Amino acid sequence: MIEEMLKNAGLKKTKQRNLILEIIKSSSKPITAEKIFEIIKSESNNTNLSTIYRTLNILCEKSLLLKILKSDGTASYQLNDASHKHYITCCACQNSVLIDSCPIKDLSDKIVNETGYIVTGHSIELTGICPKCNKK
Ligand SMILES: [Zn+2]
Ligand SMILES: [Zn+2]
């Protein structure tokens, strides 16, 4: 599946790209570059953080990945496929909860119709106060 994703995006298969996509795919939540770095480093020392950032940027440009930017400035990554997820994050305790459906799917289709653009991806994150923090 990952090989196919790279092929469809016109990207050459490299060990690093494969590894990063593999890690993101197996992660249940969006994952940060630092976390990916830790995982790769624990298996082999043959990488550094800037290489990982570079690879992540390429994969985002080619729309294989969605980048999620949090209000605190940290970015995390997830696969940009039909199973991509959105989260709502509590601004007080930073807890995240999964949102079941993609809230922008219909809007995105409408924009395609109206503008003729090909939408290659989107990034949306909701912030709020979780019920626990709301009680305080
Ligand atoms: Zn909270
Ligand atoms: Zn979505």
C-alpha cells in the first residue's frame, strides 16, 4: 500500500520514506517529527531530524500526508487517505478526542465544483474546553 502511494505521487521509493510512512500508518494518532525520529533512531542510528523534516515536507507537498498544526506551534502528521482523522483538542489540558467524520468533505467537494481546482488535501483542527476542564 505504501509502495503504491509513493508510486502514485511520482516519488521514488527510499528506505527513509518507506520507514516514515510505515511509522505514521501504524500510529493510531497523528505523530510528531520528533516522535518519528525517536522511533527510527531506536532501530538504527542512520538518520537525523533534519532529514526527517525534509522527507515529511516532501510527503506533505505530494499530499501523501496531512500536517496538523496545533495552537502551541507543534506539528503532527497523519496519512492523507480516506481514513484521515480530525481531532478536537482541549486548550486547557491538551487532551484530544477523535471526530468521527471529516467535517470538510462536502465543503471540499463544493469548492472543487465551483473553482475547478483539484483539492489535494486539507488540515483542520478544532480546539475547545473538554468536559473535565469545563467543570473546574
Ligand atoms: Zn481539558
Ligand atoms: Zn478531512
